[in-house]
Amino acid sequence: MQCLHREVTMRWGVYPGRVAAGKITQGQMDREIGLMSAAAQTIEKMAKNGSFRTLYNAAAEARTYSHAELMQEIARVQIRANQLITDGNMASAQAECVKLAGLTLRLSELIGELLVKPQSDAPVVSAPDLALPATPATAAANSDYATVEQKTEIIRLLNHPAIERKEKTKVLLNINRISPDKATETIEHLNQLIDAYDGSTTYAKAS
């Protein structure tokens, strides 16, 4: 968090010169500094409201699950969070999303463990329990789903203060299930919200 705040301060000192030199536009400066500032505020808020502790506990509990149990729990929490959003219960939905983040963290750990697992010289007869199923969350190479670059851009845009919490939650819950075309539409939609945003922020708006 402190590193992000320092980075924002540093960019405030450097970017005006880059704008004056024509290397970037005022709008690009405002957007980049704004996104970074919003990220710092979000991390600070999570530290204060205990979300990091909740995420840590969820990840710790997830480490006791088998792979099949983990995938079932991810699906169950995702469905429950979607229902809470539909019902307008945003506080409970947020708590479920934090738990979902902990479960997903464990899934990423599991994938990492499989990737670094030493390969035996002996011929492999069968290892069905080691193979992860081709679910939306793990089939990144499948052309039916958005690319890593598209997901990264969506997450970057969601950090902007123009994006409301309900919109962020809805997008994040379905980010591993959207198609490339839907991801492109989402990016365009978020950019439109950001461009039209005229609310108060912690950074200067482009005139």
C-alpha cells in the first residue's frame, strides 16, 4: 500500500513533464494515476475492514480440500454470490467474493504445484487425479474464453473510481466464463463509463 502511494507521488512528479513533452496525453496521465490511486485506496480499505484476514482464512481452509471438493466449493460460492447480488445484498455478496478469492488463490497454488512437480523417467501409466478439468477458470488456452490479456485489462479498468461496486462484483464473478467477444464488449463498456465519469476523485481530471 505504501509502495503504491509512493508510486502515485512519483508519477505526479514525472508525468506532467511527459505531458508537456508530448509523450503522453493529459487524459492518459489522469487515467493511469487515477487507477493506481484507486488501487492504493482499495488495498488500504481491505486492510482496515479485515478482508485480507478473511481471504487468508478462506485460503487456509481451502488447503484442506481435495481438488474435487475445491472445484465444487468454488462453483457453490460463485452461485451464492451471484444470487446475493441479484437480491441486492451487497455486503454479503462482498464477503462471498472475498471467500471466492481465497478459494481461487488455493486453485492457483495447486496449479503451480502441478507445474513444478518433478517428472519421472518411468512411463506414465495413468494419473487421472493429477489432471485439472477444463473448466472456465483453468482453460485459459481455450478460445471459447477471454484471453489473459483481456482479463488483465478488465481488472485494470475496474479499479477506476468511475466503476461502481455492484458493476465490479458482477464483472469479476463472471470474468472466467466470458467469451473473447464479450470481453471486448466489457472493455468498451468500462472505457465508456470512465470517459463519461465526472465525479470527484483523488486526482486531477483532464479538462
